[in-house]
Amino acid sequence: MPDQSIHYELVGEHEISQKTRADIQSLLTSSFDNYPSRSYYKQLPHQRLLAWSNDYLVGHIGMDYRMMSLSGISIRVVGGIDLCVRSSSRSHGIGSELLNRVETFALRSNSDFQIVFADDDRIYAKHGYQRADNPCRWLKINEHTTLGVAEELIPDALMYKRIGATNWRSGVLDLLGYLY
């Protein structure tokens, strides 16, 4: 059961204050090894779902809502980006509640799938995500420079959760943009 003293906030990237951006950066850099010194990895997400304990940021997931192509079929996708919970706040259901709220957003937005790229699949598997071994195509970005288009397998990283009526299929997943 999620901690009831946590306040959850869905905010558009363009609405984030400098203070909140600094809080996000601090949480991300403390949660992930070798994370750049900014509030995003390669590109800004469209929205953030934030978990606050009073005025202290304890959880985060970025969200992108966009079209992709799965084996030539257009799909609507909500992508989860950089799910993390402050180490002192883990095991209180915050990460699960963030994923539940992302799913609610995906359902309301008529998405076909939720997608994440995750090294550690434990929380995602618990929430019904499945591993997929599709080759992926994406826009390669490094330090604010477009390097080209990549197409390759990303071993043990791609996970999806079916939200709509469309079934997952084999073939190339074209992200029609950057890799989160």
C-alpha cells in the first residue's frame, strides 16, 4: 500500500520551476551511476510524474506520449523514463504508485502500450510488463547533437505492457524519435 503522506504531481516539462528541476537533477544523479549533471539523460521528457514528501522530492518518472511503429503498424505509446525513488524512501510503494499512475494516464490517453527500457526488471515485471527482443530503430543523440539513426537489438532492456487491443508482435520497433 502506498504511503499516504506522499503527494503525487503530474507536471508538463515546460511548467517545471528551476527549484524542482534542481531537485529532479539531484534525485536522478543520486539514483543512477554516471548520470549527466542535468535533469534529463538525452532529451527532455514531455511530462514528469513526481512524488513529494512535504517539499522533498522522493520519486520520479518521466513520461513521453508518442506514436511509434511496431513491425509497420502505428501504435500509441506512453514511455516511462528514469523511474527512481530516493534510497531513504524505498520499500514504501512509491515506485509502484508511480507506475500505477502512469498506467492510468496510458488508459485515459487510449494508448496501445507502455514501454520502458530497464536494466533491472523487477518492479516492471511485478506490474505486468514483459521483456521483448525486437530490434529497435531510434534517433541517436549525444550531448545535444544528432548522430544519425541506429537499428539494433538492445539486449535485456526493452519491456512493454499492453494497454489497448493491439497485440505485441515481432519485427522492428521504430521509436520515431530518441531512445529513452
